[in-house]
Amino acid sequence: MSFRGSILEEFAGDLEYHPRRAVLYLILAAAAFSFWYFTPADGKFTPTPIVFALGAITLLLKGAFLLRKSSEGVGMTQSDFDALQSAKKTLPSISEQTAQLLQDFGAGSMLLWPLLNSAKDIDASWTDPPLLRVFLSGAILFATGWLTRRLTRKR
């Protein structure tokens, strides 16, 4: 299988309907946002709380996406569809799930760092947002999650 095919297969398999994983993502999104929210006002716009806030956004979005029902069962007979509905999906291994969570959390600050430029318009006193540090933090977290996921994958 080509590298592109493996990326698409991994991406599609990771976004299927899975309510138990969705709940986990939503809880972790609330915890990450709480870290930013309860940070003292003078440190709220430093790189670490910003990384947590942006990571919370991506965890929340993925959690909501994992809650949506997909088109599973299209073209099946009623008995096949009933069997599909009764089958419980299992969670991935702890190491794979942790690596995926780290990857998704890091994707927040890696992809959403341009939002910090618009934050300057909201708060005029914030003249120098830590764009590079937030992006690099997200890239390192994403790469660590991706590498861990690759190394812990069952062959």
C-alpha cells in the first residue's frame, strides 16, 4: 500500500462513529480548556495556556465528529444491519489511543495558531503573540503522537 493510501485509511478509520471515544475526547477537551480558563489573568496568553486552549478546540471538534452517525449499513439487509448495530466497537489499545490523543491535541496549536493574529484585534495590549512557540509546540506534540502511534501499531 502506498504512503498516501495508508494515511487516508488511517484517517478514515479514526473518524468512524464511536461514542465511547467521543466521550473521552469531550472530557479531555473540557479538562484542557479548564487549564486555560483557570490560569491567572497575567499568564493566560503565554504559550503553554494557549497550546491547551487550541488543543481543547481540536479535541472538542473531534469528539463531536466521533458522535455523529455515519453511513454504516448502507446497502445491507435488515438482519445484517441489526447485527452491525448490536456489535460494540472496542477502544484501541491504550498506547495507540494515547498517541492519537497526543496527535490530535498537538494538531490544535499546529493548525490554529493563525487565530492568534486575530486575538490582537480583541485585546490591543497583546502586541506580540507567541506565534512561533505555539506552532512549534503543536508540531512537536503532533510528531510525537504520530511517531508513538507508528511504533505501537500492531503489525
